[in-house]
Amino acid sequence: MQVRLIGVPMDLGADRRGVDMGPSAIRYAGLAGAIEAVGHDTADVGDLPVARPETVDNGDGGLPSGGRAKYLAETRELCLELEAAVADALAEETFPLVLGGDHSIGVGTARGSARDADVGLVWFDAHGDYNTPETTPSGNVHGMSLAALLGVGSFADADWTDAGIDPGNVAVVGARSLDGAEADALRASDVTVYTMSDIDRRGVSAVVVDALDRACAGTDGLHVSLDMDWLDPAEAPGVGTPVRGGVTYREAHAAMEMVAERELRSLELVEVNPILDDHNATAELAVELAASALGKRVL
């Protein structure tokens, strides 16, 4: 197949700067060559334009009183452009591989993937990203992206959020840092959350198989959102919100190898921050994991 690389140098959704250089770092780490070595063609369409924080107002974009969400208007605009880019890739029978950028872009990627299909979602992440403008402790949209694409809270009536994905077909894998209200909301939802404790007790293979089964049940295909802070910081130091106790190098590859066995429709790699990285190790790991998700095997 042909893999279409879509860069999204987005850093409006997070506090720590540098993640906007993630797409360049991933490309520099040899992404195109790694994909072509698996047997796929690549077409890089470059980066979507993203507003710089210095040039826009840090506003809430017209949220109801009491809500907080930084750079919301700019995030909306970017996600709508990304949605169109992902949907166009699929309509042209190419595979969209989105390179972030912070995880706020997950809204646009998911909406594009689900525009003309029933899609299941696996969210590999240390965090739940299930805060809303009403519950967020920071106002950072990268911590709200899953709630946004599922239309939770004040996101329900927005024209750029709800992707139409059934929460019963959504699984978060590897969570280990949840805010209190966020955890309560996830418990009350139909989203399935597999914590690192679940992985400790059952093993990564059993957990990922369960997550994939749930996401793929009755759907047309699978969208995978891979936040590099899902891995332990010892493996992936170049992320903006590291949390100790994540998955290992080999566990991450095993998970992506299982992803490749399903009807994978779209993939995004997010939260690579070269400023915080060690010799581009996190970007190189992102490349390796993408290759595994697209079919690379040891033998």
C-alpha cells in the first residue's frame, strides 16, 4: 500500500515547547526508509500550517462560563484541516500516518478516519486525555482530546469534536496518570481503560488483544493513536509529560505487531519532543514502532 505522511507541528495543546519539532525529528529518524523496507510506498505531503503561540491569543474560543481550554479556536481550525487531510488520504486509497505534534491533534485524525466508516480506537497513552474544559486542571487541550473526539461535556455541541465513534469501541491502554475528575468520568463512560497495573498482572499481549478485540468488534477498521509517553521514560525520554512505570521497548513492539494483524485504517504518532530527547532516541523509537504496526517482523 501507499502510506501518506502528514506532519502536524502542533504545540498549542501543551505547556512545554518543542513538540512542534516532532514531525521533523521523526522524519529525520528515517521514517520513510523504514516503511519502504517493510514493502510499502510512501508519499510525504509535508506539514499542515499551525499558528505559533506567540502570534495568537491564549483564549478559550468562546467556551461556556467556567470552562478552560487554551488556544481553542486555533485547535479547532487545525483539527478541521487535519480531518480533511486524513479523509482525503483514505478516499484516495492511501494509508494516513499522522506525525505530531501534541495529542490535541487526535481529534482531527480520529474524525478524518471515522468520516465514512465505523471505526474503533485504541489509545496507547500514559494519560486518559479525558478531561473537559470543565474538569481540566491545566486548560491544555492535549489532555482533553479523547473526551473531545467522543463529544463529552461542553465538547458535545462543537462542530469539530465528536467523531461519531462508539465509546464501547474505544480502549485506553497503559494509563498510569489520571486526574480525579477524569478518572470518575472514565469510570462512568463506556470506554475501557487498561492501566499499567492490568499489564503488570496479565501481560501486555493479553491486554492488547482484549483492547483490539473491543475496538474491532463490529467496526470497519481500526485507528491507533500512539502517544510516546506510553513507554517508560527510560525508553522514550523525549516527551513533554513523562510518567515513570511505562511499557518496555519489547512490550511496545509486541503491541504494535498485534496491531498489524488487524484491519488498521490509520495511525498517529504524537508527543515526540526533540528538545527533551537524548540523541533523537524517542523519534527513532517512534519510527521502529510505526514499522512494526505496518507489518515489520523479526522473521
